[in-house]
Amino acid sequence: MRVVFAGTPEVAVPSLDAIAASHHELVGVVTRPDAPSGRGRRLVSSPVAQRAEELGVPVLKPAHPRDPEFQEHLRALEPHCCPVVAYGALVPQSALDIPPLGWVNLHFSALPAWRGAAPVQWAIWAGDEVTGATTFRLVKELDAGPAFGVMTELIRPDDTAGTLLERLAEGGSGLLVATLDGLEDGSLEARPQQAEGVSYAPKVEVEDARVDWTDPAVAIDRQVRACTPAPGAWTTYDGERLKLGPVTLADVELPAGELLVTKREVLVGTGTRAVRLGEVRPFGRKQMPAADWARGVRVGSGSTVGATDER
């Protein structure tokens, strides 16, 4: 059948590739407009737009999908269905009504858990053992449409949001194509989501990613992994921000925020046992092992992180 794919970031590219490789006819791609990037702030196409151009597929970049001109273009493509992955804009009912089989969204959680913008981050942060991906019919209410299919994925103890999302993007691409297949041959029927178990996953902001060292070590480990790679967990040292990569738990007790520095490692006290810092990124510098950072700025044992005297 004829499909128009909607998506924007890198995580949507595996689904675009899977659809392009399927027997379905990919007649167009919808993505967000070019955005400024880098130090020069030059306009750059989205990863989905770049991949679509490589595939030779027409690309639409509406300022908003409610734009009448965009909807006219979409109608002219005559799609039977619009699969969508992380498009990044609210699709109005007037656009939802254009394809006869609707818009089918791939969401990276086992709905109804973690509806919203950051399902993978919140699943890790909450300590979930299992998550997944779900295909469902897009409706006006946030991630609440009837579901077509679901896949599950174990959350590994060392998973970051980045590594887990990568696996879900690959596995979910197959689920999305299978959903399109079922819609085409009439073998698949959408079922309402369960009323119980609904939870929400709002966007994780930079301030949310600040570590409170009075929290338990296990909670800090989850927070840091959930915020890796974005927006990046952080604390402060000597008034400046220090970004944190994933940490590991240590069998040492220290006061919350206090450092224990050796030649090979840097430990930080928490509300329970200490954690061992991995990679860190000082303000204005590249990422480096915590021990290298400590040597470079002459951090000694007994120093603290997380003070409120930011510059």
C-alpha cells in the first residue's frame, strides 16, 4: 500500500529504512523543518530528511502539520496510511483523517505505561525491568489510541537511555512494518489500551538531570543512565558544572557529596553507599575519565561536589 512516513530524529531512521525495504510503496516523508546546529548555527536537515533524500523519496517539511498547504500536498500523495516515529509535532484531526487507515505511531514503551516524550528515560529512571515498543493508531489524546501490536525488551543493568533506545528502534522497525502488513491484508485489528497502568513520561529537562547526592546510590545510578546521552546528568564542582557519565556502585560509605580520590578512581558519597564516577565532562572541556579530571584540577579527598555556589 502507499505510505507516507513521518519522523525526525536518528531514532526514526531504522523504521524509515525498514519501510523502504518492504513491499509497501513509500511515496513521501514528513519531517520537522531544518534547524540551526553547531557553533555556526547553520540550518541542518533532520536525520530522517537526510536519509529520505538518499533514498530519493520526496520530503515535506511543514512548519506545522495543520498548515493547509501541507495537507493539500499530503492528500495529493494519496497515502493509505501514515506510519510515524518521533515526528515531534502534534498532528491535528484534519491531517489524521487524510489516510483511510490513519496514522500508525511507533512508541517506545509498552503502553499504557510511559505515555509522552521520554518513555525510555523514565523506564530506566523508575527501575523498570522490562519495557517495549507499541504500535497504535494516532488520536488527539496523548499516546492513547487503540493498539495494534507490542514487543518487549529487557532493561539491562548497564543500559543507558541511548543503548536501550537503539535496541528498541531496531526491534520496533520490524513491528511497524508487520503492523502495516496486517492493516493491508485486514488481519490486524486495533484494541483499546488498558485503563489501568497508565503512566506519563514528560520531557527530561536539564534541571531534572542535576544529581542530588543525598539520594540513594541506586537511584543516582538510574538517574545518570536515564539522562545519558541527553540531557546529561550533572553536578557542580567549585561552582562550575560537571557532566557525569554512568556510575558504578562502590562498597564504601562517605558523606553525601564528599569525594574520595585515588590515582585510579574517584568515589562520591550518596545517601547510602558511594558511587564510582566513570567519564566526566568539565565545563568547556572534552569528556575524560574521572581520575584524569581529578588530577588535572588537583581534586583532593574530602572535597565536595554539588555545592550551590554556581558561577
